[in-house]
Amino acid sequence: MQDHLQRALSQLADEPIEVTAAGRTDTGVHASAQVVHFDTQAARDPSSWVRGTNSHLHEGARVLWARGVAPGFHARYGALSRTYRYLLLDDGVAPAILRHRVGWYHKPLDVECMSRAAASLVGEHDFSSFRDAQCQAKSPVRHLMQARVERRGPLVVFTFRANAFLHHMIRNVVGSIVYVGAGKHAPEWIAELLARRDRREAAPTFAADGLYLAGVEYDPAFGLPAFRDQPLLTLP
């Protein structure tokens, strides 16, 4: 969607615009709270940036708010944390209306066991066991501040908040926690995987369909809108 946003902004500003995003997402991954910054000579009030950009924007994306910021602000490097959600339908029938919007597992999962497994990931750890082979990060160490698994209606909802994430880290973690929920391993297996630091020991990478960038946190001094949780998808 970055190219669509840049074209829409460029039309409104009447000059070329390039944006920098808080987080890069793989093909098939969604964002309900992406943050971008850009430089421009155009003078527009915040409401015009929102309404004007949306009038030129691809129907699959919308600008929610706009603010002027100090020159030192950087959407990616200035982020204190990022929050991702994974929405999973565990049902005998694959999703139809929500196809490509939620992940799917073919039978009910034990969410209590999954929650216990996820808790072992909280803290600063070497996440090599959940790191994609093509990851270019200099270090596999990340500080995971939150790892929660809960059931909301028919969906199993994973929430992860960290200072940063490795390539495919969340989808690899979800795949392994689903193995726990399916009874293939005990909850303690996740802590064992973490200690082994070997990607080959963990479960396969889970589908991108249910993954959402759900929030980005910055220093309050920048005066950006507070992180506001977006409504979860619901099944009819």
C-alpha cells in the first residue's frame, strides 16, 4: 500500500512525496494502525491531509489522522514499541467471508495452554528459534513486553508488543503456540525452543492472513494521538 499512499499524497501536495513507515509488513499482512512520516513544502491543515489524501487513496487503505511534527521525528527509529495482533479462527470449516483476514486452524485449540506457553516469551531474549533464515537484523535479541492469547467469541486472539520484531518472528511464534494448543506439545515446549535458539526445532511459519500491525508507541513529547485499539473483526 505504500506506493498507493505516496501517489495520493503527491496528488494532494502537488509534489513528489516519499513516506517512511513505522513497520514493514510482508505480503498478506495487514495494518490497522500504521504510522508514516514524510517531508513536504506543501501547506495543508491536518484535516485536509486526511480528507484530501483519502479522496485519492486506494479503497483498501484510509488515513485516520495527521499531525505536523518536529524535524527530529522518525516513524521507524523513533518508535518505542510496536503492537501486533494475530486473529485465528479454530473451526472445522475454513473462513469464507473473512478469508485472507484471519488465520485458520482446523480444530478447536486449548487457549489456556497457549496462554501459558506465550507467557514464557515475555522479557528480553534471543529469539533465534523464531527468526526467519532471511532475516537481516544484526541481533536476534528482542524485548517482548507483552505476549497474550485469549478467546474473543469464535476467534483466538494473539497480542504481542515489543521494542522491535525479527523477520517472520510473530508468525513463527504463532505456529509453535498453535502446536501447543493442538496438544502436540506441552506449554513448556515454547521455553525450551527459546533456549535452543534453533529455528529448525520450531513449528512452520503460520499464514500471514491473520496478522495485523495494531499500534505504534512514541514519546508523548511528539504530541501524537494516543494509541487507540481498533475494533476486532467479528464473524457474522
